[in-house]
Amino acid sequence: MTPRTRRSRTVAALVLAVALAGCGGDEPAPPAAAPTATTPAPAPVTTEPSPPAAASGGVDEAAPEVVATGLEAPWGIDFLPGGDALVTERDTARVLRIPAAGGEPVEVTTIGLAEPDGEGGLLGLAVSPDFATDDLVYAYVTADDDNRVVRFPLSSPEQVEPVLTGIPKGTIHNGGRIAFGPDGLLYVGTGDTGDSSLSQDDRSLGGKVLRMTPDGAPVEAAGSLVLSKGHRNVQGIAFDDAGRVYSVEFGQNRFDEVNQVTEGSNGGWPDVEGAGDGGGRYLAPITTWETAEASPSGAAVVDGTLYVAALRGQRLWSVPLDGQGGAGTPTALYEGDYGRLRAAAAAPDGSLWVLTSNRDGRGDPTGEDDRVLRLPAR
């Protein structure tokens, strides 16, 4: 199947899925009966991070620059030790390499087992923290029968091997963000695939935040891959300097959320959407937005600020963290300036890179789309 055929099939399938399901993943449907919302959960338990890096001084939010153009629905991004970026394209299943200084993207490989359809395809990407010695790159892929995490050596990218299989797949709500934490473990955000019952089902990997060793095994002390359950569609994972884990997820018709997830926490979906009365059973989000303001995807922390890319909201949210697992008042950046934003990632030089998503079947692309933006370090 050619990339063009895949893209055509993707758009058609997505339209059908939204019509049948009553709500999409990136774009909510008109309001239906909404679940109740929730309030505070127990005090947070953090991961065990490596010593935090020195503060970078933040990024210059007033000076975004375009460092690459002409991508096709980019989705995942991470960096090689020298500063070059690796970027996935959801519908072509290509992995691209973009020079640290910006410039023409170069194709590294195409992940042949990817089966792009609707919101699925080649999604998140993470470079091994031991890349200098193991040469490994990890990716989240929608395959024939499931979503899965795979890895390959960058020097021989055709040698793809599975790390974790059996994550539920669907036309919508595939999750897909992966990231290595400061503890060296791999964190994975999954979705409920449109079947909300999966999020509370302890037998399913859907609607969860997963945590595993680089080989895909549970953390021995925890005995389970599931760090947190009760999530609808997690497309963002980020870490602060203390090793706290933040998940970013789509709401249904009312509220999108950022949660500070902990060992055994429960986001409350499908019983809860947003903040309110959960009787302490569920996480209380540290930030919520109305769905028209966000439809949030990738996220990154730079110098105590959580940056969240918004699709439907067409803006970058700047969320000040309070150093205790909570957050201050978010600020919207670049509203409508670059269209839909899919991902945000901190580069080794302290800059922040952001991916647009205007060629994903829901955007209004310009001649340069899709673009990669960089906010330089101050």
C-alpha cells in the first residue's frame, strides 16, 4: 500500500468512525450526557529519578522559528545525543531525521508493520537513554491486530523487534505517546479505543499509563505494567525535575486534563470527566481545559514549565508547575498562528521543539505544512 493510499483510507475511516462512535479522539462530538467529575486523591508518590539536570533558564516564548517544513502529519519526536531530532509521520509510517540546526528532513526508515487507520499508525517515539551504547530507538505502532511498542537499532532500522504487544487498537483513541523517565524506565500512554470499559479493566492495557523496563517487563517491586488506570486517551507524558509523572489526555465533551499520576492512581474515566466530586477515589487533575481550548497531545517540561500542544485549540499551553505536583494558571501561546499542534519536546540544548498537525485530515494546511517549530533556550 502506498503512502497516498494509506492517507486516503485514513481520512475515510476517521469520518466513518466519528459518525458511528458519536465522538472522535481529537475532536469531541456535540455534548451528550456528561459524567460527573472528581476531587482530590491521596498525596503523590514520585518515581525514583536520576539527579535532576541544572535549570536551563527556560525558553524564549516570543521567538518561535520554523526549522523544518513539508512533513505529513508528524506525531512523535525525540532527540539523539548530538541534538538531531527523530520524528515519526503517522500515516506514511516514516521516521525522519532533522538536523539540530534545522533543515531538510531525511528519511531514516519506514516501519513496515504499521497499519495507519484513523488515529492509528506510527505514533510516539523515544530514543534509548543508553543510545550511545545500545543504538536503540523505540516507537509506538498500530499494527494489524494491536498497538505495540517496538524498537530498532538506528544503524540497522530494518531490524524491528517487539517490546510490548497486545495494547488494544481502534480507529480512535489509540493513545500512543512514549517517553523514558529520569528513572530509566519507559512510560506509555494508551487509549480506550472508544470502549470506555477498558479504562477500569485491570485485564486490559487500554486507557492506562504503563511503566516498564526497556525490555518491556514490569517493574519488579510493582508487579504490573499499569502505573495508573482510568484514562480516556493519553497522548502526552512528561516529567518534572523531581521525577513526577504528568499525563495529558482528551476528555469527551467537557474537559481535557493534565494529571499527576502516581503508583496505583485512577483517573476515574468513564465515571469522571474533569474535576469535581470523586470522594477521593480518583485523581484530581492539576489543570483542565474546555475541549474547544485544547484537545491536548504531546507535552514537555522545561525549567519548571509544562508545555502542552493543543490540536483543536490550535495553541501551545504554558503551564507553570508549583514544584509540589500542582500547577498555576495556564497561558495560551500562538493561538491560531500555526494551526493544530501535536507534540512538544525538550531538546538537549534547552530549546523546545513543537510539531504542527495540519495534514492529519482535520486541519487546514498551508503550503509549508506540516512544520517543526523551535523555541530557543534563553
